[in-house]
Amino acid sequence: MTDTVLIKFIDEEGIQMTDIMQVPIDITDDSLRQIIKKDNILYIDGNVLTGSIKNSLNGDVDYESVFLIRVANRKPTAPATFCSSSYSGHEGPILKCKIINKQLAVTVGDDKTVRFWDLITKTQFMINKAHDHWVLHCEMYKNFVVTAGMDSKICVFDFKGNLIDQIKKQRLGISSFVVKNDLIFSGARDGSVIVLSYERECFKIIAEFGGLNSITAMCVSDRYIMFGDSKGKICVYCLKTYKKVCELKGHPSKINVVVNNAKYLISRDDDGNVIVFNLNDFSICYRLKHNREVISISISPDELSFATGGFDETVQIWNLSKGSNLGKYFHIGPVYKIMYYDDLIISCSKDKMIRMFKVSKNKVISDLSVDDEIYDFDYSFNLLITGLKNSKVNFFY
């Protein structure tokens, strides 16, 4: 059996970086980086090069071919390793954490408050009680922080924590909330969707949809607004005209998550079904399956793969164009959230653990333990913030 293969390094634009060379098929990704004297992420056959060339090709090797090793512009994301501080941040479970910039983070929870944190001192400098029920969503929009929750209100704050505006146009609670393309999209349990814009120092509703089933998930591309409902249906609307394009079917139960990039829409439901749609013709590309509910999906920044996590206690990684499984790792409780950062996947669970999985190494490289269930986290500027069921906020570096 042949033990060597031919390779050539190229950059992200496909420009040749090296001549063709012969290397052992079991050469590791670290050794390949030493050849080009770079520590960037490497790809082969559309996947992150994991461990060795042989492992990454899953045994599908044509020894007569020249394999192209693509060198990404990005370097691997550095994982958080230690907890610098922990604070009792709310009077109930923390439902959403958001790092706004290097100085500011915001947390919201079921105590109806929006709390602003100074990341230099790790202290709260403003507690706002503008909401009347659980606050579920928190996003940055232009130079504002926008929140929404079960009181059906959208509240707008400046970075000092002052309430700037309130919009209440929906009923029964805002279940989905997206900031995209300089617009705010809000989906509610009453079946309505509204689109807001900030023009001439004023927030305005520029589009409304009604008469739908309860909205349970929503995502936005450059062309479409897509939202799933409680009956397993996905509605697609044109972003320019706000007219309905089509309905996507195939799920037998409530849609829990929809995410997208320019080419694909990924949806999942209460029964563990994951369906990938082609956004050019809205056909079904393929179906995947977890053993229980899938409650989080994240697409990799290079858009070549995605990760899924759910109540079956697993995080699974998939090739986006082919649907092939690239690996998985485990928690010992339901997985609440996953996020894909370069070649680093971060997940939180009912098991009180944050796990960090290095895709290029195909292994968990860091486990961070806290003292209660982790409902949400955010990671930016080499800082990880977690929000816990017991109202604590943890800061990891």
C-alpha cells in the first residue's frame, strides 16, 4: 500500500503557495504548518484538516491525485482557560448574555431586568427595569442595545444603559429576534412579524406580517426573511418586497431553530430532525437526525461545516455541502447552546460545563465547570461570559 501522497499548498484565493511535494499520508496538521511556517487553519477536500491527511480524507484516497491544502487567512481561535471572576448578577436565571464591545456587556433574565456591565471592573453600572416580563433577547443595533421578551416589548438603550425608546406592536411574547442588514426583525407568539428601521433619529416599523402560526424561530439572509412556526412550517418572504415567496414543509413538529448562509437554510424540530434546504430553488438537499430535540445550530465562519446540539447530549459536526458527519463529542446533560468560532466549537449544557472542541484536533481541549446550569454564553475579544440558572455571571479568559 502506498504510504505517501502528493500535496500542494494554496491560499484562500486558490493561488499556489508551494510546489507539489510528496509527504507521508499520516503527516499531522502541525507538521504541515511547520512546512509553510504558518499556524493558520488548513483545509483539505472542503473540510478542516484534522489530525492527519489520512484521517481528514476518511480513507477516500486517490494516490495518483495532487491534494490541495488550502491555507485560511484566519488563525485558530484561542480558547478561554480560567475563570477570572464570578458575580451574582440577577435575581433569577440569566437568559441571555451579550458582549457589546471591549468595555461593555449586557445580561438579561427572568427578573425582568436589563443589566449593563463594565468589563474593565466586572461590575454592574446600570440596572434597567423597562420590561414587565422575562427578557429573552439582547442584541447590538448600530449604537444601541435592543432587548425583547415575553411582555411583547422591544426596548432600546444607549450604551450608558438609558432607555431611549419602546415599541409594543405585538402580543403574547416575542419569541424570535434578529438584527441584520441594518434592520430589526421581531417574531411573536401571536403569529406576527415586524421589521424596524432607525431613520432620522427615530425607530419606525417598515413592514408587518400577520395571520401566521406562532413564530418559534427566525433567520434573515440578504434576500429572504425565513421563520419557522409551531406547526412545523417555514415561511419565506422576500426582503425587498416583503411579499411571501413560498412555504417549506418537511418537519412533523415545531420548528426550534432556523439558521442560514447565502446558499443553505438549516432547520430543526422537536423530534430531532434536521433538514438542509437549497436557497436557490428551496429544494431539500438532505436530512439528518438526532435522537432527541435539537435546540442549537451554528455554521462555521468558513461556511464549509456546521454543528448541531440538543437533548441527546451530543454535539455533532457536519459537512455543509454533503451532509457527511465529521465528528462529535458529548456532554452528560442536554446541550443548550453551541457556537462555531473558526475551528473552535463552544457548547454549554445542563451538566454545568462549558466544553471547547478544537475541530482541527478533533478533540475537546478545555472543560470549564461552574456551579449551576448554563443557560447562555457569549465569546468575543478573548473573553467568555456565562449566564447561569442560579443568577450568576462568570467571566473566563
